[in-house]
Amino acid sequence: MILIKSRDEIKKMAKASEIVAEAIVTIKQAISPGISTKELEQIAEEVIRSRGGVPAFKGYRGYPASICTSLNQEVVHGIPSASVILKEGDIISVDLGVIYKGYIGDAAVTIPVGKISKAAERLIRVTEQALYEGIAEAKVNRRVGDISYAIQKFVEAHGYSVVRAFVGHGVGRSLHEEPQVPNFGTPGKGPKLKEGMTLAIEPMVNEGSHKVVILKDGWTAKTADDSLSAHFEHTVLITKSGPEILTKWN
């Protein structure tokens, strides 16, 4: 069942999303060669808890950390570790969610570590723009497939592939709600978008094949062909006047 959020529920989601955005900005400022992904998690958790939030990922389906830190060929669900040290030229996607008074905001960003290659810069730029191409279709009376197709069309036009094993989703009372929001699909298909729906739209884009494999930790997904991957996500509210990004950061 697709849940339509009340004005009060949206306020709580907006606050959760504000905390998400603040945590992401703080992490972006902290990222530099030599820092561990465990330190990034500690930074995020301090921001989240100091603002009255709770990490939404910690313990979710057994996940052991407060954020996901996925490095280079890792697509999603990388587990922070004191032994994983960022180095010049890496790219890292950081995915995090916050619960505030029972409601959730969820977002992800891919961040360069120092100076990165032109190829990595282009992958990040295209993936981020693909997110906004999808968000632009998140309007009342459009269909989920319109979002999916806009992302796929943009990504594939730039020579990349969209990951199919993981998709966007509804978000609000739970981290994953209906509907699923794939990053590939057919325009005009899927559930109709209605005012008050809240979606986590999140393209994951690979330089090579869309295929992924899961590592031995049971969580981390990486590209099957060892190509680079990037990931961006926002929590978006469907309104009469168009999509509103709740997790927007500067």
C-alpha cells in the first residue's frame, strides 16, 4: 500500500531530512585522504544524535553501522571500517538515513577524495544530474515509470548503465515503503503519483555493466566487472506545485 503523508507527518519527515542534509554536509567537509570510513560514521552519528535524530540504518535488517560508505567499485551498502582509509583519487558514496519522531529522511551522495580522474568526475556529474532528471518527473498524475525512464534515458545516453539489482522506494514511517522506484523502466507505467507521496529517488550508475556481486560480508555490493560506480539520492515530496526535495543541502 502506498502511504499518503499528512501535513504533520511531512513536517517530521522534513526535520529528519534536514538532519540528513546536515550530516552529509559535515561528512563532505571531513573527507580527505587519510580519514577512515569508521571516522566518517562517527562524525555522522554525532550530528544525527545531537539534533535529536536516530540513525535509521543501524540494526535495520541486521545492518551493523549508522551509514553506508561504498568506495570506488562498490555500489552500495559498504560497511564503515577503521581499516578502510581514504586515499587521493578515490570516490566514495555515503548513504544515510535519520529517524525523527518516528519518520525518516534518506539521502546519498558520491564525493571525490582530493583530486580525482576526469573519468570519475564525469561519472559523478552524470549520476547526480540523472537524479535531478528523475526528480523533475515526480509530479502529480505522472507515473513511477516516468521517473524511471528519465533516469535510464539520461544515464544510457552518456554511455553508462543503471544498476537494476537495487532501486529507489517510498520512505516515511519505514525506511522502505511502496512503491519501488526503479532507475529503469517505461514511461506511463507504474503507480500514479499523488500529492503527499514521499519517495527516495536514487540512481546508482556504473561505468561498465549494470551487474553487481555481493561481497563476503553479506552487505557490500560491488560492480561485477570492477568498473567505477556512483550513487546519489534525495527524499522527495510530491506536491501540487511540483517535487519538493526534503533532503536538499547546499
